[in-house]
Amino acid sequence: MSAPIGLDVQNLRVEFGSFVAVADSSFTVQPGESFGIVGESGSGKSTVLRAICGLVPSAGTVQLQGASAALPGSKAFRRQVQMVFQDPYGSLHPRHTVDRLLAEPLAIHGLGDEQQRIEQALDEVGLGQGFRFRYPHQLSGGQRQRIAIARALILEPQVLLLDEPTSALDASVQAEVLNLLEALRARRGLSFILVSHDLAVVTHLCQRLLVMQRGQTVEQLTCADLAASRVAQPYTRQLMQASKGFVRPAV
């Protein structure tokens, strides 16, 4: 297993015309750390992930800690930083088998031992070889997300970007996928950046978190502080209150 790699993001800014989606956000993810980004819909949290991996144009600096040769946008950077998207069906080509979905990144990066790597990736996410030649429509939502995770892991990255990876899944399946991700992080020494609107998911999986609102950084704190309600900003308290869900008023 390679030494864990961290990620340093400084003054990240994303603009779409006159609209500022992310306003000069800065944070550091330590090697092997699980870092969360939370906020309501439209707060810019998913855009941060897309900017890090080069899917949207941005300003500012993104640098891997311990891998100075891997510059953002380079092939080496893309191999070390992989992303798992929110929709496990939309992120998988509907006409490609699982085998082809997993073989494609290996071909792009010129990696050998294709069969062995595919078998290992499927085993790591708890799916047997019987899934290898199935199509996405033949899989459940949880199985599709496991395939998406396997596709990200097959290149042996050091940093995994997780964009609401369980929000499209049933509650029982969410727990299974979260436990799988935590086990993979511990075994591989991965660094995570997890985006979610669900504070319970973030506190379960992450050590520290960044709170965002309308593209702005509201505050950074540990998940232990969040669980103990030791927060500084009113907006974070509002998120905590909203996460408790609907409470029927007394009659």
C-alpha cells in the first residue's frame, strides 16, 4: 500500500458568467483523512469536487501533498484522484457490461493485468465474478453504486471524491455502502472528500468538515464538535435543526 496522500485547496473559485458558484474556498485534507463538505442544495459543495478533478473551469490552486509531480489536469493526477458520483445509474454507460466499465480506465491509463484487477475490484466491493458480464439495468441501486466505487478504485487512487454517494439509495443500503467505504479507506489508506447534505452521514464517515452556503465557506469544524453541538455560526445550527427532520407539533 502506498503512503497516504493529502490534498491542499487554496482560494478555489468557480464562476459561471456573473454567478459565483464557489467563492475563494480554502481547506486542507490530511493524508488518510476523511473530510466532509456540507450545505443545502445550491451551496456549491458538489461544484468544489468537480473543480478539483477538472470537470469545471476554476481559479485557485489544487495540490496533492506528497505527489508534487502530479499536477492538476495531468494524467497522473487523474489516476491519483478519482470521483464517485451521486447517481449510480447515470454515471454508468447503460450499454456497457460491468467488465467493460471496469476495463475502460485500465486501458486509458495503460495498466496491465486487466482480468486480475477487475476480479480484485469486484471482490473489494463485495460483488462476485457473477456480476462481471451484467449490464447496469440488471443491478440494484446499491450494486450499481458498488460498481461505481470499484471503477474509481481500480486505478488504485490515493484520494476519493464522493459526491452524495448514498443519497439515491434506500436507508438500509446506504448503511452498507457507507460501511464499505469506511472499510476501504482504512484498508487502503485513502483520503476522502465527502459531499453530503446529510449531517448524519458526514459525522459517521468524516473527521472534519467544511460548511458552505451560497458558495461561501461558513466555518470548518471537527465532526466531534458537530455531534456535540459546538458550532459557531447560526447557519450551521440551522442545518443541524433541519437534519433532525419533521417533528409533529403537540395538539
